Amino acid sequence: MSPRIKQSIPLTSDDPTARVALTVNGERVERTVSVRMLLSDFLRHELGLTGTHVGCEHGVCGCCTVQIDGSAARSCLTLAVQADGTSVKTIESVAQPDGTLHPVQQAFQDCHGLQCGFCTPGMVMNIVSRFEEETPLDLSDEAIREMLSGNLCRCTGYLNIIAAVRRAAELAGRA
Amino acid sequence: MKPSVFDYASPTTLDEAVALLAGHDGAMILAGGQSLLPSMNFRLAAPSLLIDLKRIDALRGIVVADGEIRVRAMARHRELELDAAAHRANPLIRAVMAHVAHVPIRNRGTVVGSLCHADAAAEMPLVLTLLDGTVVARSAAGERVIPAADFFLFHMTTSRTAEEIVVEARFPALAAGAGWAFNEFTRRHGDYAIAAVGAVVRLGPDGRASEVRLAACGVSSRPVRLAAAEAALVGTSLDAAELEAAGQAAEGAVTAADDMHATAAYRRHLLATLVKRTVAEAAARSSGRAH
């Protein structure tokens, strides 16, 4: 016998909750969240920032990469409560408000560094972080491959992404 | 792929954290979460209470003093990797850390968390074992210092008791004149090791090895010192035949069963090759430092 159809489902959860206050893309955000909510789900479901993609949810694919206090991090391996008090940046903050693309985004377009685009937000957030953190930039093949090693792409075969990193360095005056 | 329900606490003092841990069956400690969160997403770990150490200022930072590198519980992998004083004290550590997952993971994951997670194929437990480092565990009863040899017991199992929080790991500095090397075999960059070997070698004035330390991960249920290979090499000139013999002596350390990554026979072959290669590289650096 199949389980009986419930007459109503609860509209609220019994999960323990906590208040979080953080900065997201420069904007102050305060919410009450389930303590088990992942930062990736917080960004997508609570804030509507669906540019952060969720692939594997165990830290392998890199699609959910965002910046936490300026450093690239997996939002699927971070609880929203862990991000309390931090400054988070997502892909939505990367282009200029007038739509002008960031050099890394422009380079992905120039070099055909994406096809389906699912991995791209994580790729871009990771590369942008490395551009911001590393002086000088090592643009050897080996270093670029290492830079991209935590982000999986199933379309491009990576070569165009490697080219895009070099192109981005040119566009940003870092080559 | 979502964690099961748990309670959450983020105390501001270590004493509070210790009391919370002692007072709750099934409580777990959260530092960087880069091993724990995947386990929780898969529901392999389901803590009743998660005690987040992030607000405890006393657990931050890295101190290099008195011949050792003291890594506090909330120090991220990337902090240790980029720490100039730690690199001067022991250059082996930065070289190994390049193999620990990827930069975005190292930005969040902690060294002490990795040691406590105790994956038998993880790199940092190997380093602590190789260097005869220690961890400091705190409970209501006080602090105790646990040598690496007594800390790692089995897959994901350490001698930390349920009431203890590991507050610090201590990695000894490299002795003057010592050479070091690390080699790992994986299918993909950033993966856990199928087999990895670390070595520290010192040469005497006669050019013979006066000290050889060897440790491996990925080949057993915990990181292991390769005592038979060490004994085979001390006092020798580390020539090709002696390295070959040491590689064969190391093979006995492989206790891992055949798995999806490699057969035991393949791991024995890998381990012998890595031992030869790693000792030779460490010896070359040792000579370089001595001159």
C-alpha cells in the first residue's frame, strides 16, 4: 500500500536556526537561516543570486566557487552560519554595473572559454581571486593548469580556458 | 546531499568549546569544514551538535619558535603554505602542501582539521609522522601532548578522546644540513595519494647517510614510517643498489587491500619506486645545503 497523501505539509521547518549578518557583493544582508543551510543554497535560495552554480556538493567540481573575505572558497563546503560576519562576493559582482565585463569574463568570451557555461561562474571566481592575490602572476602552462585544477569543465577540453587566462592577463595589463 | 539536522554553537572561548564537547554525545568540532562538510553532505557524518571554533581568537595563527612550527587549530592550509617563517624553518611543508587538494580548498581547510580527520592517504598526517611532530589536545582535565606515532591509529581514527579538542599541531624545524623531498602518485592533481613518500636525509662528513627518515601515506590504514627502509639506508652511501634494496625493504609497509584505485601489488611497486626517487632527491638537497 502506498503511503497516505498528507492533508498538508508544514510551512515552517523545525530546524535549529541562527541569525546571520554578512556583506554580499557589497550589500549588507541579514537573515535567519537553518544552521544546516549551505552557503551555496543561501546565496541561491535566500538571496536569489543564482549565478553561483551547484554541481557536486562535495567540493570536487568547483562550480560553486565564490570569494569569502577576498579568497576563493567552495560555497557548498561552507555553512551559511560560517559566513556570518564575512564579506562574500559572487559572480554577480564581477562585471561593472553598466555591464562592462571583467577582463576575465571578456577573455572567456574572446577565447571561447565556455560552451554550456555551467562551470564558468566558479572558474571566473577562482581566476579573479588568483589574479587579485598573486603578484607576479605565473602564466606558464603548468601554473595555469594548476590554477584551474580545482574546477571541472566537461565541454571545452580546457585548452580555450587556459588561453582565456592568458588573454585575461593581457586585458588586465598583467601579462 | 544536504547535511542532516544538527544544533550549532560558536563559542568565543576554548573553555566553552571544551565544556560543550564534553556535555553533548555526538558533538563534533568544526574548523574549516573541508573534510567534515562533504561527509555531512553525504550524511556519513551526522553530528548532534556542531561546535564551530571560528570565534575563538586563541586558536588562530602560526608561531615559529624554539625549533618548531606551531599551527593553531584555526590556521588554514593556505596560511601555513604561504608563511615565510614556517618555510624558512622547514621547506618540506610548502612543497607537500601543493599536493593538498586545490587552492580554494586550502583557503578554508585547516591543517589541524586535516590531521584530526586522519585520512590514511592524506599528506599532512604523513608530514607530522615523518618529522615526529606532535599535537596538543585540550579537555577539562587539561592539555596533553600526543606524538604523531601515537596519534594516528587507523582510517579516520586518532587517539583523540571524545572530550578532547586538538588546539595545536607542532611540526619540528628541519635540522641544519638536512635534505628533504616529497613525491606523490595520483591519477589527478589534488587527489588523495595512491601512494606518497616523504624523506629527510642527513649526510655525515664521509658522505654516508647519518640519518634517514621515511614516511608514506596511502599504503596502509594510517601514515607509516618506513623503518625497514630507513634501517637499510643509514650508514650507506645511497648508491643505486642500496636504494634498490631500501625500496624492496619498504614494500612490507603496504597493508592496503586491492581497491578501485590500485592493487596491493601495484602499491608495493609504487612505494619502492617512490622511496628510491625521494631518498635520492633528499640526499641531493642535503649535499647542497651542507656546502
